[in-house]
Amino acid sequence: MKKNLLFHLLLLITISGSFAQSTKQAAIQRMTDSVKMAYLSEAAIQYPLLRQGFISTDVIGRGNVKSRLRGNEFFDAQSQVTRVRVNFNLPIAQWSKNIISANINYLYQHVDLNRVTNYNPGLPVQNTTTNSSTMTLTLSYNRVDSLFGHQVIYSANISGVTDELSAIRRVNGLVGITVQFVQTASTVFRAGLFYINDPTIPTHFIPLITYSHKFQKGNLQLFADLPSRVLLKKKLSERSWLSIGTEMTGTQTFMSLNEPAKPKHVISSTLELKTGPAFEYKVSKKVMFGISGGLFSTLSARIFEQGKAPSTYFIDNKRNSAPYANFTISFLPFLNSIVRKQE
């Protein structure tokens, strides 16, 4: 009887010890995850691309459009554009210094074209509205390492772009490296170079420069992420931020034309600048609301045949600058990787 009692007591102690150890390890893991998530959330406030996702609406005011077809005057008109963009980042796997993630990006665009004046009687353009949708699915791999005492990030991803779920219209690949040269309490400087295997962009090599500096007074921080944005940001409170600057953006949409003088399957590509103030408010622990506005400038708006280089464009549209407003709801990181392996 005493032996049985002793055996059960030892078994209970062993089970309790194992359970306590497992509970302790789980608690430590939760604490580590919590610290990492808090740090990532703070970084995502400064760099929106790090956020778990967002829903954004751009309303672009009416602007004059002058269109040329193969170098000849085509038409003049006025256009008003509304865009809705939905973006979501999904962390898939993380081990050692490696991270695999996925991204889903959806763009809906509504264009209202009116007050049209035609210059080509053989190809008349009517007052019209068009709606288009584009979805991009991206699988990314990143490795954080060191080289000669500097932090290095190696990146690679593959993207599929489509305007319909039944087929992928285009597949792109990207590889690149980013090196951190300076990191102090107030200043960060990184530089990188990326190669993009995409026939629809004018250049395959894209340099990247990231610079941020936090000033000692005024709760001001400068961000220069070239070529995508330059802005000055002020922290108003623990929940609110005000910024002013310029952001580069753009779109690519697929179109099908049914006119003998034009290719059937084409891509409409734009490159744009948004300049003005922005305000963000932290609604809850993980939800941000943003509103911005200012001047919307179109650097280029061209249409070219699908599968060919942008330099072969046959329609070139010039659009005057116009006012714009943007409303965004975004979500700070809240998901851990689905697969995690500690090494």
C-alpha cells in the first residue's frame, strides 16, 4: 500500500513538474510574442506597409485630360476617379532568421469620363464610366542577417496579377538586398537595390534609400523612403499623429478593346504623386483611422499592349493636377506566423 502510494505520489510530482515546465515555456513564449508584437506595432505606425492590413478609398477630383493616339491628338475630356484598395499581410512561417509571408492586394477603380471633344472621327470617344478590378497575390521570403557588422535583409518574392479569378494575367519576380549603415537612437539609414522581372515597368533595377531622423524637440520625425515617400510627422498625443509630405503611387489595370485600330488586350499604367497633410488616430489597440488630402498629380498615364514594354505605348494621357481626399482604416499587426520553429 505504501509502495503504491509512493509510486502515485512520484508520478503526480513528475506530471506536475512537466506541466509546470510546459506552462512556464508557454508563458515565456507568450511574453516574447507580446514584446515582439508591441515593437512591430510601433514600427507599423511609422511604416504603414508593415501593418496587418488596410482598407483605403481615394476620391480624386475632376481634372482635364488630353489624350494622344500614336503621337496624334485623340481627344480632350474631364475625368473623375474613385479608387478602393484592400490590402492584407499574412505571416506564414518563421524560423531562425527567415520569414515567409503572403500578401493579398485588391484594387477597384471607377473612372467617370465626360465633356469629351474628339479629334479622330474614325475612333470617336463617348462620355462614359468604366469600372475595373485588379488583384495581386504575393509570396515573399526575407532573411535578416549581418554582413561586415551591418544588418542585411535579403528579399525575394513572386507575384501573380489578375483581373479575374479564373486566370493569372501576369507573373512578376523580385530579388533584392537592403543594408543598414546607420542606426542610433535618433537616426536610421538603409540602402538597397532590387531587381524586378516585370516587362511592364520602364526599368528592372530599382535603388532604395530609407532615412529617418527623430528631432530632439517638437516630437517631429523625418522620413525619406526613396523613391516612394518623403514626409514630416508630428506626434500630437499617444493616439494621434499629423504629417505632411509627398507619396508616389500608381496603378496597373487590364483592359480589353474591341476596335480594329488598337490591340485587344492592353494594360493601363499610371504613375502619380499625392502631396498634402494627413492625420491618423489610433481608435483602439490595433485599429488606426486616417484621413488625408491635397494635390493629386499624374506623372504619366499610358496604355500599351499586354506582354510588351511600356515604351511601346500607343495612348498617352496628360491629366492636370486635381484635389483629392483619402480615407483609410488600417490594422496594426496582430497575427503571429502560422508555423514557427525555434532554433
